[in-house]
Amino acid sequence: MNSLENRISRLEGEVGKLSDRVSKLEERVGRVEDSINALRERVARVEGIVEQMDKRLNHIESELRGLREELVVFRKSVDEKFERFRKELSERFYWLIGILLTMWITIILAIIRLRC
């Protein structure tokens, strides 16, 4: 019977050790679950931030498109105004040349008449 009692006491000791190991494993699993829950919260927060960034980037892209369209319209307007200015300047230049030629001819004719 002694051997049976020894075996039982050894088994009880082993069961105690296994019980300790199981409780340690349960603690570790609990910590892992806590870590996973914390990680889930962080991932959810990051997903929210990414969604906000996506919305903001889409808004910025649409604003940039609008700016490009406005810039194209503005550039066409400036080109048209510059073309009109160039034509007007060209016409005034021809008028100026015409007036200068007329003055020179008048002065030359006056000089010729005075000498004669």
C-alpha cells in the first residue's frame, strides 16, 4: 500500500504542477487576449484616421482640379487680353511711324522751301 500511496502522492504532486502550469497558461492567454483587444482598438483607431485622411485627400484632389480649371480659364483670358494689347500696340506703332514720317517730310519741305 505504501507504493500505492507514494504513487498517489506523486500523482497529486504532478496534478498540482499541471494545475499551476494551467493557471499560468490561463494568465498568459488572458494577457494575450488583453493585448489583442488593445491591438483591435488601435487598429480601429488607425482605420478611422485612414478614412479621414482619404476623405481629406479626395477633397484636396477635387480642389486641385477646380484650381486647374480656373487656371486654364484665367490663362485663356490673359492670352486674349495680351493678344488685344499686342494688336492695339501694333496699330499705335504704325500711327506713330506715320506721324513721324509726315513731320519729317514737312520739315524737309520747309527747309527746302526756305533755301529756295
